[in-house]
Amino acid sequence: MKNLTNKVAAVFAASGEIAGVVAKAFAQHGAKVYVSARKAEAAMALADEINQQGGQAEAAAVDALNENEVDKHLAHIAQTNGSLDVVFNGIGLNIAEIGGGLPTTQLPLEHFLKTFEVHCGSQFLTSRLAAKHMIACQAGGTILTLTAALSRLKLPFTSGSTAACCAIEGLTRVMAAEFGKHDIKVICLNVAALQETRRIKEVNLWNGRMLGMEAADVATRSTQFNLLKTGVTLQHVGEVAACLASDYGVTFNSHIVDVDCGRSNVI
């Protein structure tokens, strides 16, 4: 079933694994997808893949932390299509950029603040500019933000990322309260550790070093709290995002949607 037929979607930081799979899911469900990344080559490769699979995609080089670039990109999409229906931002940092799994007592302030600037700052920027263009189009829309299960866990060596995730979830609720009167829903995807991704493999390696464990053991410990034998996959994330962005997602607004197949150790 194509739940997003005739919808126009913008996906930022599309060079990342989560944003890439979300863009593909949007296209598979019928949306015209505009994928962007800081490096044009990464966005073009994703757009080519989507088009080769029968979808509709266009690529652009956009820095999701550059207000002028984001605004121009969204304005182009809205003016070209007469609407901007869905926006998703999958921006993230690797483990070294946020402090390399350091204990809070050793984490430099600049690394802690950089996490906020990139994760929370970019979500704020793309969401508020998307809302501006959606309001101008008078056609409503869906803004999907992204956090991780860190916001509900009690894990060491993650103070910057955990705090940023909590901030994004609070921001989601505020924006939903403001934008709802314009028929714009704002929903946050809270995604569990995706063991198949490069980032989580890197995180497991760093945390293993800090805890004196093998990366494989860290991964096993991460999944032992799943209520189901099946753990969450990238494909699951894409399908959930497509559903929430569709008209079927109308019952969700301001919600933090856990994409984790059920976990027993979250708050």
C-alpha cells in the first residue's frame, strides 16, 4: 500500500543510514523525495538508487546546520510542488565527535555543547523552517524529529547525547503545541540501538573499551532487555516513519514514538 502518494518529502542528512532508509521508505510509499546532505555525491547516490527502484527522488547539497541553505532548499521544494508535506532530519555525530564515550568528569564542555548544537540545533532549525513553509502552503504536513533510546536509559559515558535527546523530545512537544493549529503534526522517533549500523558498532567498540568488555558482549548486553526476540532494524524504522508521515499517522501528534520492539529497561 502506498500511503504517501502525491506527498512531497524532504529528508536532511540523507547520507546517514537512518535518513537513507527513511527516504527510501517514503519513496516506496509513493512520495516524491528530496534528499540532501553536506556532500552532494552522497545525496546523488541515494537519489539514483531510489529512482532506479522506481521511486521519485532529487538530490541537493545542503548543510542542515546552515539556516540560509536549509531555507532556500525548502522554499525551492514548496514553490516547485505547491506543497511541503513531510520533513525528516536524520543528523548525527560519530562517537569521537561527541567525546569518544568519555566519563562526564572528563568530557570537555565544547564536546558536550557540540552535541546540542548538531543534534538539537539542527532539529530546531529544519523543523521551524519546514513549519514556516508548510504554513505558507496552507496544506498541513508532518515534521518527524529523531532521538535515541538514550533519553530513557541510564547509561554511562553518554551525557552529551542523552541530554540532547531529552531536549529534542521536549522541543517536539513544544512545536506540536504551536503548529497543530496549522494542521501540522510533529512526532519524534525514539530509535533503539540499531546493531546493524556503523555508528552503533562504533559505539559498542568505544563502550567496550571503557567497560573492559568486548564489543560483541556490549552488543549482546544491549539486546538482552528486548521484550521480543526480534530486535529493531533499519527497515522497521523506515516503515514506522512512512506510516507516521501518512494520513494514518494523524492520531500521533507531540508523541515520542519508541521504535524498539519493546524494551524492559526504559523509563
